[in-house]
Amino acid sequence: MSTTTVGADDPHWVDGNALAGPLGEIMGADLTVADLTCAGCRMTRPLAAMRVFDRAPGLVARCPGCGDVVMRLVRTTARALVDLRGSLVVSLPLPRV
Amino acid sequence: MVLDVDGWVGHVPGQHVDVRLTAPDGYTAQRSYSISSAPLPDRFEVTVQTVADGEVSPHLVDVAEPGDQLEIRGPVGGWFVRRPTDPRPALLIGGGSGVAPLMSMVRAATAPTRLLYSTRSPSDALFTADLASAEAAGGDLVAVTHVYTRVAPAGWPAPPRRLDADTLARVAWPHDAHAVAFVCGPTGFVETVADLLVTIGHNPATIRTERFGPTKG
Amino acid sequence: MAVISRGFGGRRRDDTDLPPGQYHTDDFPVLSAGPTPRIGLDTWELAVITEIGERSTWSWAEFTALPADETTVDIHCVTHWSKLGTRWRGVSVDTLLADVESSAEYVVAHSYGGYTTNIPLEDLLDGQAWVAYEFDGEPLAAVHGGPARLLVPHLYFWKSAKWLRALELRHDDEPGFWETAGYHNYGDPWREQRYLAD
């Protein structure tokens, strides 16, 4: 099966930086500096460096290496859902003391 | 566009704000805008490019007036930032309106900073006067190089062309400077420049990018 | 408390003939949770997989040789836009399932690119759903789900999976991509079933 996906010229994504506001509102911390380990390819990257598809019913962050979904963020009427089943580990820097 | 915010404590150069508009029936639309001013209390500047059939930018540009209130969240983003305490030299590369967050970095530069700014023509460039004065005021700290991809001014040393490895290599810091790179612009531009940086030997771990998707305005 | 933005109405209109909370658009917005898969017609294949694993497959030539319907329907996206009178050509799901032995009650639609969505089988039968490959008289563009997408116009449009690869018949209901992330399991726009708790 030859399914090819376009990378560089596919226009419908932005950097994970764009999640700083929406996630910060829910989590109260800047998760874009967190390192996420992709459950698909096991590569670790900051969330800010993931690809975010923002023209969708929710925000979908994908690993730029293998394309798998590492995080989904959906706002419903009364709740916000953060789905992390695509990430094995979320590692956050601690504030410097 | 300049916004006054009581209690705003300033930002870190590179950060953005999310602006949310709310209609009387509760419908909302939200967009992110990069902060282009140097960090200051109570006031900041964002760059809004009008997207003809957009939802938020035409409102901000054509409808909003001085004195109107806006709902904003920010400053946000802890990744695409240049902290004033970071002593490393920086290479900033901007494409089109992607220069906005880099403008903040130039204005607040405390370490050696080179900006490479690519636009189609001189008239497409933003902040032309501000960049010139930042360069003049910055002394040896700030250097600005323009590249034009379609139309160059008369007498310009290089014909208009896409940013290539040679141009980049001429502006880039030497390897032993351990410089950081910030690249901001349209998705294709950022992708190309990030690849070129790696090609000319820049450490991929010190390249930070911010892509503008297709503007939905 | 939200600040009402003076003079901001967004793109919404008062459309009383639309499902609640929807506004009318003449555009065809492109929404996508991932990159657009490009599938060559020489390798494209559509499969129906039953609950005991029996597969029926169609190549592009076989699929487009099946009897097709022209249908004009309104579509409703959960992100609040509705587009009226959209014209499609496609193969009715009834046709695809005509020779399939199954007692399943649920279907998972699988897409090239990995997207999934779940629909009760009865919502795909009796002329309610198609696998569409033309929009407005033209081959369906890749950004809109081409070569072929599911078309289930009576449910929110996320149920009309783009880049359809397979219909999997199941005894149990298996929530799909958005259904596992807070969206409604069924998604009836007229009952405004957007989110899990609606």
C-alpha cells in the first residue's frame, strides 16, 4: 500500500508553540517546554516542536518524525480534555530554585 | 497595534498573545499574535496582518478603535524565546511577517544578534525604519541583513533570489561561537531555512522555529 | 466573564432552517487532524471487513464500475458551519454491503492516514450513506477526502470519514478518533449532540 503524506508543503499545521495559550489556560503551566516521548517512534521532543493541526474539531499534536498523534486537546461546553495516549512520557522542567 | 494592559509585567522576547473575540451570542474566535515590542510594563505591540476573508484580523484592523477592550491571554510560550540572561550570540531569520517576534528580540538584544530578513521586495518589509534604528543604536550588538526574493532595490549587490545556503553561510556565526538560531515565517520558509542551517553545519539542537500556518486571519 | 467585542459578529448569521448552533457558509472549509494522504488510484483499495474477518475488496476500477447515485444534501460540521445543497456522486453503502453476510450492529470507518469514526450500521443503510468520489461534478479533491470518502449527511460531518479505506463491521461499538476525545458518540446535529455529555 503506497500511502504518502506531504510534509513540507502541507499547509495545515503550526508549531507546538501555538498550544501555549490553550494548554496554559487548562493546566496553569506552560506545557510547550515539556519533553514528550512519542509512543509510535519513541523519539523525545519538546511539545513546542511537535506539529499541531489546528483546523479541526480539536487541536491535534503529531510527532514530526513518524506522524503519530502525541496529544489531543478538545474543549467541550463545560470541560477541556487532554488526551495523552500517544505519549509514553511527559517530562517537565522544574522551576529553578 | 499597541495594547495597554494594566498589570502587564512584560514578556520574554519571542512570546505571543492569544486574542479572543466574543460576539453577543457567545460565539468566539481566537488567534495568536507575536509580540514585536521590547519588554515593557503595561504596554506591548503586536503585528496584525489583515487576511481579506479572515475573521479576527479584519476586526482588529478595521473595526476595533483606540479605547476598545480586548480579551487576551498571555504572554505565552516558553520555547521560542530568547531570554535576556542568555549570553549566546543569536542568528534570527525571518520570512515576511515572521519577523514580528524577532523584532522583539532585536529590540531587547543584550547579546550579539544578527537578523536575516527575507521578503519579496523592500516594500513588503515590516519595521524597516525600526530595524535601521535598532542597528544604529545597538552598535556592534545588532546587525541586520535584508534579502529580497522577487524585487531588489536599484544598485542592490545581489539579484533577487530565494534564500540559499551561500547567503545563509555569509551571515551565520562561526561554529565556535555556539550561536542559537531562531527561525520564524511561513511553514515552507521555516522548513527550508531549518534544513539549510543544518546543511551549513548549525547544530540542530540549537535551532528553534515558529511556523505560521496558512493564515486563517 | 467574556468581554463582548464591539461590532464582532463573526461569520454567523441567523439561520432558522439550520440545526441549532449552526451558521451557513458558502465556502467548503477544510478541516483536518493530520496531513493529507495522497493515495494513488493504482494502489487504492476499499474493503468491507465483517465481524468474523471476511474481507470484500474493490480496486478503483471495480469500485467506480458499481452503480452510483447522484445526491444533493446539506452537511453540518461540528465546528458550527453548515453547507447546503452539496452535490455528490458515490456508491450507496447498501450496494457495498449487498452481498456481505453479517449480523453486526456497528461500523468503524477506517481512513488512509489512520483516522477512525464509529457509526451504528443502521445509520449507513437504506439510502442514508454513500462512499462518494465526486463533488460538484468533479473528482473529489484530496483535501476534501479524495479519492473517496464516506458521506453520512444526517450526522455531524466528522462521521463522514475522508480518505476511506475500510468499513469494519462489529458486534460492539468502538469509539473512533474524535469519539474518544470528548466528542459525542452518535453526533446528531438536530439534537446538537456535539460533545460527550450533550
